[in-house]
Amino acid sequence: MRQRIITYCLVIAAVFAIEMRLFAQDIHFSQLFNQQLSVNPAACGDYNTAWRVNTGYRQQWGSVSNNPFVTNIISLERSLLDRKLNTGIIFFKDIAGASQLRTLHFDLVASSRVMLFPKHFVSAGIQVGFGQRRFNTDELVWDSQYEAGGFNPLLPSNEKVREEKFGYGDLAAGFTYRFDISGKHKINAGFGLYHINTPVFSFIRDDAEDLAMKYTIQFTYRFKPDPASRTTWLGVFNTIHQKKLGQWQLGAICEYDLLPEGKRSHDKKSPQAALGLILRTSDAIAPYLGLHNYDGYSIGITYDINFSDLKLASVSRGGLELSVRYNFDALYKKEASQAQYR
């Protein structure tokens, strides 16, 4: 019995260690290219319609724990004044482990885009929000609760916990630069800075710590060999750093137009089937399957195949992730027909 408890604790400790090494206190996604607002406030309004709704669901570590980590995110964006002003809201919820450690976050986002010269655009964004963390100790077991006769749940934990929940204000900002070369090459680069106010972020009374600033870098490259081609290639790069911890992500995706040019509506893109692969260095690979631009909807699914130190316990089974995006109410029919950017 004691050996089983020790083994269980080691597995859970490994899960937390790897999660912390990759991303400190923040959530993360494999489909960062489909969750742009989670890594850069300046991405708000980066589309050709009046409204955009984006949702995401991620479940991980179910292969090593009876309490998998579950993350949900939803955002709503509104584009105004020919995209010179864009506003949005974001809400995410993350639940982790036996303690049901919950992170709730609500943010307001605003961004503005200006054209430097034809086909070259710069956007800047700011994000303000409120977060809350809480946990439940009912299912937790502490060393101090073991005595000669075995485990006694009536004994105190002796842990110096300030309280089982706390809240904090949060501030982020970012910018993007994107341009088009000859209609074949579309490039987008961005930088985001999060937790600028470094809020207090701790349950412990005597050793409270601040939430460290985090910076993100994004780069996407979209290549269409020929206007008549039904194939588009997308390369993505993302890196996220917080204190000494970091995550690097590389990906390649192929989109294939399901309708030839002659069968499309003049102001709409063809629905696209998408297939690709995402790599998180020293952690996992995630095959990607998607359906893009189907009557305003885009759907993507990935599954992490883990190759980190946890693979012996997880048997390489990491996590499932699903994203659904809906763009609607076209504002700029002329611009949408030209479709410089998605």
C-alpha cells in the first residue's frame, strides 16, 4: 500500500514538474495559431468580418491521473471603423489535479491597426483583466496525517495556507507587423508582454510571490504558389518565456481548397481541408486536422503525443485539443473579396 502511494505521488509530481518547466503558472495550447488572443492582445480584430467568436478545449494528463487537467477558453471580438479600432473579451477556465486547482480569468482587449504603406500593417493592443485561483483540499493527503496506525484524515495538514482562493488584476500589451509580398507570401510577426504589473500570486501567507512577467513571440508565414493553386502552406513559430522557463513551438500546415475557383462564390473563400504537425520542443508532437472557412466556421483538432520525461508513465499519451472559430457579418465586402488576410 505504501509503495502504491509513493508511486502515485511520484507520477503526480512529474506531471506538475513538467507543466511548470514548460509554462510556469499560465495555460498553454498546441494550437496557438488558432488561439492568437491567448498570446498577443494586438491580434484582436485580425480578420475580415465584423465579429469573430473563438473557442478552445484542451484535456491533458488523463493517462497518468484520475483528475486530468482541463482548459476551456472563449473569446468574442468586434471590428470597428475599418479595423482602426477593435475590441474583445476573453474568458478562460483551467482545472488541474486532485485539488481541483481552478484558474479563472476574464479580460477586456482593445487594439488598433494602421497601414504604414500598401500591404504593410502595424497593430498595437492592450489587455486588462482579473484572475482568480482557488483549490479544494478535501481530496488531498498530507504527510502530517500519517501516524503509527496509518492514515488519519482528522489530523491537521500543518500547511501555512493563506486561504483557498485569491484574486489579482492583470495587464498585458503587444504589437504585430504583417505584410504581403507579391500576393504569394504573407508574413505576420508579433510580440506580447503579459503580467506587466506583476501581481501577487500565492496561497502562502508567509512567502507570497509575484506573478512573473511573460513575453511571447509569434511568426507565421503563409505561401500560395499561384493564385490558381488550390494548395496553401502555413508555417508557424511561437516561443513563450516566463522567468527561466520557456516553450518553443514549430508547425507546418497544408490547406487544400475543396472547391475549384470556378465553383466559388465571388466574395467567399473555398472551404479548406487542413493537415499538419505541431512540435513543442522537448515535450510533444501534435498532428493537426482541420476544416477551415466552411461557411464562416473553422474547426481544428490535435492530439499531443508526449516524448518528454513523462512518457514512461503517460505511454506517450498527452492531451486532446479542439478549437472552433466563427467569423460572421462581413463589413468589408470589397476587401473580403480581395481577402488579403484571413
